[in-house]
Amino acid sequence: MMFERSPAKIWRNRDVLYRLKYSYCRDCKRSFYPPRGRCIYCGSSNIEHRYSSGRGVVKEFTVVYQTPVGFTDMSPMVIGLIEMEEGFRLLAQIVDVKPEEISNGMKVEAVLRRMIVDGETGLIYYGIKFAPLIEKS
Amino acid sequence: MTKIKAGVTGWGSYIPPYRIKASDIASLWGFDPYTPKAIWIEEKAVAALDEDTITIGWRASKYALQRAGVKPEEIGAVFVGTESKPYSVKPSATVIADALGISPKKLASDLEFACRAASEAIRISISLVNTEMAKYTLVVGADTAQASPGDVLEFTASSGGVALVIGGLDNAAAVIEDSYTYVTDTPDFWRRSLAPYPEHGEAFTGEPAYFNHIINAVKGLFEEGGYKPNDFDYAVFHQPNGKFPLQVGAKLGFPKEKILPGLVTPYIGNTYNGSALMGFAKILEEAKPGSRILLAPFGSGAGSDAYAIVVTDHVLEKRDKAPKVVDMINRKIYIDYARYAKMREKILRYRR
Ligand SMILES: [Zn+2]
């Protein structure tokens, strides 16, 4: 989720928040998110930054009723551990599906949604959540 | 005939899965139960609490880029046609562009002309592409339409969006052959700044606005381009409800068989700037190459544009690269009026 209410931080990180920019380690060939200058697995700095396709699967999920301030309207909130096509994992909110209809292994895609709305007059912060892939009818 | 050398390189649409039945709205407010049938609306799509014009426009745009096969860096302009901007001041187009990786070297703005702004963006795009000021442009028509609770507008005002990548003739899924525009000052529908819901001038909504402007735009296209109704395989009009498009089509000489394939409002409501374009997107997903489509968006205030658009062979390889309108029409999560009121923020309360 990693969503702090700091306009400057969110603005600086908009590629990471909007577009799932991640790191790929050329040495150990692994990917991780959020991106860093050094590999979180082998410590190498032989890193390149890439953008995710946005497609992944749900590995684990939980339903949160005690939602934090700013997210109370979204209750109950489904938080999932998503494994992306590119191999990295992240925690994110899953939307547009009833908790009882989610299963581990369900295919999801990254979607841009409102994360936090700052009162009546402040900024609207956008970021990535996950929704079930739209299937052919 | 005008010398347009532009086409639709890619298209994408997005309809939220939430649906409220028109019969629920009728029963809550004590309408005659026949009312939804009289205007032909069955149910409408409702945006989730964390959705708005920007998020809907982004999703439609993502699918449009997938179908276009165009890199985000090649987009030279982003226009968002909407009458439900999340911010009164701060463009929606810049958020959508950055979130898609479109380069800073671009035009970006939001256009407002009720339901017709995205159509004006198509005409601006044609000139940008023809003058080579942009290789491709991204046109978004998206809305989370507002209606005062209990107003007859509430049956149809819905949420959804369509995005088109406009480019040259190479690789176009459909070629824009010709277009015509017809715009006047007509007070059929408006919303003052800071007013939460629109007003509509009953005497103006039908004949002087919708019918007069669409008919004049289409007749102008026919006269300048030398077309007649038989030259078109499909006709898509702005669709504020299910009935008006069939009526305006009949007046122009189109049988309902040519209109029904692009008529989506009865099932998802009027998505405003997405309205006619949603029908157009659906036809691109079904029509044979070589088919000619009449597209006539309309916006209150009032104006209409008419386009003659011919589907090419490229449409076939692009169709399956993103979800189709029909898939999204059929994907439904039903909600009752209480949940709809929460999702559209119609409940007075302290916000935490
Ligand atoms: Zn490594």
C-alpha cells in the first residue's frame, strides 16, 4: 500500500505509484518492488528499472474491517498479496469483487483508482489497485 | 468532400460493473412504474467510490493504446472530454497522461461541451494529425454523470468512458472519411459552477436541441459528402435514453436494424461523453471490414457532429487486444439504491 499523505513524496514517486515501476537485477535475474538502487536479494547495483504489464495473480488475501482513517468508506477492504507476471510481489487493495468470490490464483490487473481524497478542498491522490481481469462473455 | 487523412488507430472503453435497476429508482421516488420503459432504460452503470472521470478515462485509454499498438511516447496530445471533472481547476488529461507514461512533449487539456466535448476533441485531433503537429492523439470521453436524486435524469445519468487513439491512415482500424459540425446556443441543459446537479429546460430538450442539431449535422454531412442513408451499414447517435436514437434515426431514414447494434444506453445508462462513442466502440468490435458507420454525438448547449467512418481490415487484428464493450455490459454487480447513494456520495454525513 505504502501510501503516505505527503504531496511531495507522492509526486516524486508517481512513476512507482501510477505505473508500477520496478527493479530488475541483471546479476541474479530477480525483480522487486518498489524499485531501489541495490538488489534486495544479492546486493548487486547492476539494476535496471522497468514498468510492469500490470497483470498478476492473487497469492494470498485478507478482508480488513478495521480500516485506517481515510479508508473507512472502503470498508470492508480486501488486501491481497499479488504476484506480478514479471515475478515481483506487492501488497495492494483488490476492488470490484466480493471477498467470497476471490480465490488464490485469481487473475487480476492493475487499475488506477483514487487512494485518498484530502478533505473537501485538498488533493485527490491516485494509485494502483487490482481488479479481476475482465473475461470474455 | 473534405480532405481528411486520419483514422482511429485504437479504441478502448470502460464500464464499471456496478448496476442499479431503473425499476428500483422508479419505486424509491414514486414514479409511474412504466416510466423506465417509456424512455427505454433498464439499468445503469455506477462508478465505485474510488472511481472518477480520471480513473475511468485512464482504463479506457490503456485499452485504446493496447489496440493501437502505439507507444505512449508517440502520443502528441491528450484531450479529455467530460462534464464531471474531478477538479474544477487542474487538468484530468495530465494525470491520465502521466499515469500512462505519455511524454511531457504533448498538448493536454480537458474540454467541456456537455456530452459532446470528446467529439470536438476528435475534430481537433484530425487537424493536428493532418498538419503533422502530432503523430497520434488520445481522445478520452468519460463521465461520472450527476443527477439530482429523484430527477428523471437519475434513471440514465451513469458512469463510463471511451478512448480513441487518432492517427494517420496507416494501421487505422477505421478511416474517418468526412465530418460536419452544427453548433448553436440552445439552453436545453446546464449546470452552474458549484451547483452539484444539472438543470434541464424541459421545452428545449427534445426537438430544438437533440433532434434539430443531430438532424442538421447529419444532413450537412450528407450534402457535403454526397451520402445517403443507404451508404451506411450502421448509425450511432448520442443516446440520452433508448428511445431518442431510434426516433432521430427514423427521421433521417435509418431502419432500427442499423441503430440497435450501437445502442447501449438501455443496458448501461447514458455515459455522457462516452455515450455515442461507446456504441461506436461496440460496432468496431462487431462490424465487417468495409462497413461504413455514421457517428453523430450530441452535446447540450447545443451541438452535434456527424462523421462518416469506414472500418478497415486492421480492425480484425486489434479487436481481441483488450476487453470488449459487450464483455463489460454483461459483467454486472447489482446494487440497491442505498449502496448507490453511498457510492455516488448522496448521503449527508461527517467525513472521516
Ligand atoms: Zn540481485
